[in-house]
Amino acid sequence: MSHPSALSGVFGQPFAQQVAFFRQKLGRLVPTQRWDDMQGEAHDTGFMVAGAAEADLLTDLAAAVDKAIAEGRGLDEFRADFKGIVARNGWTGWTGEGSVQGEAWRVKTILRTNAYTSYSAGRHAQLLEGDFAFWVYRHGGSREPRPQHLDWNGLMLPPSHAFWIKFYPPSDWGCSCYVVGAHSQRSAKHMGAHSAKRLAPGWDRPDPATGEPAGIGKGWGYAPGRSVAQTVQAMAGKVRNWDYAIAKAFMAKLPRDQADAISDAYRALPSTADDARRFAQAIEKGRPPAGDAPVRTLGLVPADQEAEVSTLTGRSVDGYDFRVSQDAVRHVLDAHGTDQTEAPRGQRAVSADDFGLLPAILSAPDTIEGPDTSNIGETLVHYVKTIGGERYTATFAVNRTFRSLSLKTLFVRIGK
């Protein structure tokens, strides 16, 4: 297990335990009015955003946070998604609304809190798996550090010590402290432990103002992930690296109605359309995104579409997702990317921008047509939707190997 700095991994490459922790929360979306309507270990098994009480709004917010965490996205993309969600749901009266500073603070707080708690909970599962003799508290390097957190920096204690039940970080809003594991005192020292450091007398005495020990914020006196560590280990134990297949597998573990709602919300995020567009633009320019996966998912096929596609094709597509590969994008641009080829067909050239409409086409097609058979024997279905007076047809192959509806081609007919 690696031992990162305070920010490493939080907004970067996710790991299986981190995503497993957050994904298992998505089956319980909790409507709230205030930030303290849910406290302590209840956060391990439920997702909330203070003031988000409507189911559709809460689902959209959960999808945006899930995407940011599971795909290692940054604050700018989440901010754009948040603005889109607020507008789409007509959400008003939320804390921070009405000022640039207030809105920036709220967006950062939502993402940072969920990113740090999921990261810390995932690390908690890793620490338990590591069977370490000692855990070492490390200060996260905040610009305005809390004195108690600085005092705990380098504190070395066995994993069974009562300190970790309430003091395992993060321990307050904005806390970026973390914990590392060591198999010996010598290795603990290399990780920043101070063997002579001891807890101060009365370290666990509650502060009457907060009900928590000094240095712990109100409602933060719990160890994120501790109550679900075994669940997280079981979910993540089947995989060791985060990739496209794992993203799909974890989403499929949700209750079906919740998975459908999250997947539809995922496709409605502005960043999802932007991702599809940028993915195609990079390929169009002959520069596939560096380090990008050769495929992208556009979420699970909704249950009602599953039934329709299964009836059309005679093949079950239970648990399938929509899959877009670099090869498929290249094929579309090669076959339908010029006016010379498209004009005689009554069509216009497909551009990279058109791929940004795929999420909307898939979530709400006018019709699903088929089946047809490709020249290599694949079963095909066609998602058809008219947008702005143009008729889009996105053709997908039923791919049993990947359990996906895989994009084969996309063309745009002028007029209906």
C-alpha cells in the first residue's frame, strides 16, 4: 500500500476501495434540510447534500459526485455539473446561493467533503487489510492548521487503540489529515512517527460546545468507513485496479431503480456531454487523450430499454451498458465525416461535436429500431432521435463479450 501526501489520490486516480465506499452509499439517498440532519456513521451508508430534499435533485447531485470521485475529476468540471443541476431542478434557497464567493464555497465543500471522506474510508479498508502493527497520524498541511491536529502529527498507536474510533481523519470540515500504516516502529519512524509522542491527559473528554473531543468538529466524531470496512473490502476484493469494467460492475450492484436513476442523471451531466465531445475531438485530430481508456461508458441501459431491446433482438441485455470505443469514433468519422459522402445520402457530415449529443439520444430516444445484422454477424439496434430538425441515428451492436451495447456508427439525416 502506498503512503500518499494529503492531496495525492483525493482528486486524482481513484482506487477500488475508495470507489467501493462511495458506491455502496448510493443505494440510500437521504433528503435533508440541514447539514446536521445526518451525523456520524450514518454517513457511511447514505449520501446527502444539506438542503437537497427532492429525489431527482439528490440523484443528480449523487451522480455528479460519483463521477467526480470515480473518474478522478477536478473541481472545475464538478462546478459546471453543479450549475447544470441547479438550473435543471430549479433549486433555490441553498446555502451559498446568490454570491460568487458563496457558490464557490458551497461547490468546493460538497466535492471536497465527499472526496476526502471516501478517500479516507477507502484507506481505512486498506489499512485493515494491511494488518499493520501501528497506525501513524499525519497532518495534511492545511494553511490554517488546527492546533490539536498538529499535536497529533506523528502520533503512533496500534490499530486497536480507542483513539482511532473517533479521531481517525478527516475530523472536521476541510480537514486533510490522513493515516499511514507500519509493520514496525522503525518503519513507522520513516513515515513520520514520533515514538515519544503521547496523547495529552483528557484527550477524549467531550467539549460541551460540540459534544465532541477538542479538535473534532460537531458531528465528525467517527472514523469514516469503519462501520462498513468489511463491505468495502468485499466489494473491492474482487478487483485491484480501477478501470472501465470496475466502474460498470460497481454501478450494477445498486438496486435497479437507483442504478437507472443514477445512470440517467450521469448522462444528463454537462461534463458527460463534454467528455464525449472531447473524446471524439482528440481522435478526430489523431491525438487520442493521453492515458485515456480505449473505451468510455455512457451508463447502464435503463430497464425499460433493456426489455425493448431484448424483445427486438431475442437476446437478454440485462446489466449491459452503453460503450463507446476509440475505434468506433474513428469509424464514424471515416465513414460519415465528409459532405462528399453524406450529401448524396440526404445526410450531413458528422463532427466530433455530435458525439456530445449521444447521452441525450440514449436517455430519451424517439424510437429504438431493429434488429439488423452487421457484415460480421453482429446483432444491431438503432437509437433514433430528432434534435433541432435533424434525425440522429446511433447504431449499437449487442456485444455479449463486454455485456454492452457498443457503438458501431452514427449518422445525421437532414430534416425528419
